[in-house]
Amino acid sequence: MGKTIHTDRYRVRPGSKVRLFDWDPSDTSGYEGTEKGALEELNPLRAKLDKLQELMYAEGKHSLLVVLQAMDTGGKDGTIRKVFEGVNPAGVRVAHFREPSLDEASHDFLWRVHPNAPERGEFVIFNRSHYESVLVERVHGMVGQETWRRRYKLITSFERLLHENGTTILKFYLNISREEQERRLNERLEDPTKHWKFSTEDLHERKLWSEYMKAYEEAIERTSSKWAPWYIVPANHKWYRDLIVARIIVSAFEEMNMTYPKLPQELKGLRIG
């Protein structure tokens, strides 16, 4: 498959302390090759993803949930486009979690999430997720401290329920620096094809950077488990981000040890025509 990528270094061990300052968003030391080589390596990884997703669907015993979280401009959409380019779109479903509707807000915070969880044989990506309830809602004071602290345990129990039903869960925090976010926001202002991506709301959220870092640190620290681990992925370099995420997902698929269903005994020897 080419040069080695040591992806395990980005996995957050259960019970470990998380300080995002210690995680270099520009790190590329887990890859021994060049950027060009990394981009070339994505193609066989995508091909593997396509085949493994089909195998999971055919076997019908497992499912995969990928959670993507990041600050604004962190690259959630870009990761989805680059990592899953060429993968059968019928085999991957993306669920977006924006501000709750009035109906959603009138229920418990996991009410809108559970119906979007993957069924057996399905691969689902959460673009933002149930973690918004301990990130945005915490930072903006939409719920009290007692409420968002209680949610860590509820989230962990929810993810364990999915796991015990055959779902492999991978959670990625795409880690960019404040300086890189500034560069990407300016790029959106300067490039007419990216004007639609820019919102003044991004500037307001940017002022709350420190508060968000604290919220992310505690959320990752409190909810990274054996059955639903968090990965803090360096995301200043998009090519490296994509390669790390693709490698981890392919590895998770391979660990399922899946096989295609065998032809029923009564159909063996059957010939058409």
C-alpha cells in the first residue's frame, strides 16, 4: 500500500487527559512519503472502501458510523468529498445535524440522532453530530452546566448501545489551528466560487475559539471509549487529513473479518437457460 502511516498515534485512549494545545494540527510525521505520494495512495484506499462497503452490505451483520466534528473551515465536507470519491453513493449515507428544529428541540437531545444511526449493512457519516449538544449548546449557554455534563454519560451509553447492535463507531476531530482557520476564511472572501461558504456567523464563532477548545477537550476526554474511540486528526494539511481518515476507516472495515454469504445448498449446481 506504500509508505507507512502510523494512525494509532492519533487515537485518544479512554481515561486519558486531552489538551489540544499538545496536538500539532500541522503534523505530518506519521507518513514517510511525499504529498504527491499520499494523494496517489488515496485511489487504492477508495477502491478498498468501495469493495469493503459492498461486502458489509452483502453480509448484513455489521454497520459503520463515522462522526466528523471540527471548527468552522475544519474540513468536514472536504473530507467526505475526498475520502469517498468513487465509492458507490448508494452505499454511503451522510446525515447533517444543524440547529435543532422546534420539534427536535422539544424532545430529548438524542431523539433526532437515533433514527439516523446505521442499520446492519449500512455505512453512515455524521457531518456534525450529537456532540453539538455538548459543544455549541455549552459554549452559547443554551443549556446549564448540570445538563451538558450529564450528557457525556448519556452519549457514552448511546454509543455503547449502537456498538452492541453491531455498529463500529469512529469519531474524528479534524484539528486545525486558529491561524489556518483565518487563512481559509480569507480564502473564502477572496475566491468568488467560495463566497457562498462565508458567513458573518463564522466570525462570531471564531471569537469563542478558546471556549470551544475547552468544550472539545472535555467532550473528547469524557467520551473516547474502547467501543467508540476519538481520533484527533491533524487537519492543517488536507492531503494528510484525508489519508489518515481513509487509513483508519479501511483498517476498521478489515477488522470486521467479513465474508460474502454462501450460496444456499438448494441452489448449488443450478444453471440458468
